[in-house]
Amino acid sequence: MPFGGIYVINNLLFDFDGTIVDTSEGIIKSMQYAFEKLEIKKLPDSSVKEIIGPPLEKMLEILLNTVDNELINKGIYHFRNRYAEKGLYELKLYDNVEITLSYLLNINMNLYIVTSKPYGFTKAISENLGIITYFKDISGVNLNGKSKSKGDRIRELINKHNLDLEETFMVGDRKEDVLAAKQNGICTIGMLYGFGKKEDLESAGCKYFCNKFEDLKNVLSII
């Protein structure tokens, strides 16, 4: 299905947190709970929010300013205990996500999720919000064991579904999404309402941007 000028876009790989769903409330509250359990002084909510995006291990490494694996693993344990019980429900879809996904599906776009969130949490949230049927596949990190990078998981998904790189775009809100996409030879559409910053997306090489989720329709028509 041709869209706009130089690209024929048939496949969109979506980041999750900060792109499809505003998960900040549950993540912030669960992180503060983990800090409390670790008997460490809580950080301002804004400091937690600006780190949302990378895998949980990396978030805790940054927020705790440590590479102590034992401390990080304890933080992960406490975070996930609360997140599984409460954080899964402390979130909301960004405006007009479902109507836009429906539009994309109706024009035969293939939609996928590639996230640094655990697969089980992503699947449960998508089911609770009624959006899981829009996506052909979900790639999330493992709850146990070392997880593969987002770039590696994008490559696996591309290979699994035999996606043409020239017909595939990443959609995300952080520079990590852009870099993971570039690692696999695909471009990114940056979502400016999420957790990342435009200057970081641009410095990573992103050229296309949406101020709102529904802007995808217009951006796809001109690139």
C-alpha cells in the first residue's frame, strides 16, 4: 500500500510506554514503592518519569546510580510485585489511539509492538484496554534471565514475519527506539507527546515527528 512519496509503508513497529499508552503513573508509583522497600530516599516523580523507556534494569541502574546487581535485582523484585498488582491498571491510552489503530488496520497495515516492557505485562495491558487485536505480534523482554536488546528483538521480529525493510517503520518516543531501528536499517517516526525529547530523537537521526498519535495518518501520507 503506497503512502506519500518515496516510501511504500506496509509495516509499523510500535514502542509501547510513551507511544501507545501513558504508563507513567503505575511506573512512578511502583518505582517509589521499590525505593521505600530498599529504604532509599525517594526521588521526585519527575526524575523517575524522565527515565521511563529503557529496560527496568537500566532504569534502576540510573536512578540508584549503581551497578550493584544485587541491589538492582532487589529493586526489580519490589517494583514488579507492586506493578503486577496495581501498576497494570494505573495507566491510560493516549488520545485517539484506538481510532487511529483501527484506521491503520482497515488500510491493511501490519502492526506490531516492540517494547522494553515484559511481554506478560504488555499483553495483559493490551487485553485490558481492548487493543490487542490490532497487533499481529508483541515482542517484550523476559521476566527471568537476561533480555535481548530492542535492536536484537526488532531483527528477530523482522525475520520471523519476513518484513521488507523498505516497507517497515518504527514508531517510538525515545532515542533508544531510533537507534534500535537504525541498527536494523529502518526509519523511525518520533512521537513528541511521550517520555522522550525531540532534540534527543533528532540527534539519534529521527526525521519524522508526530505531536499527537492521530498525526500518524498525516505523517504517513507525506513521507
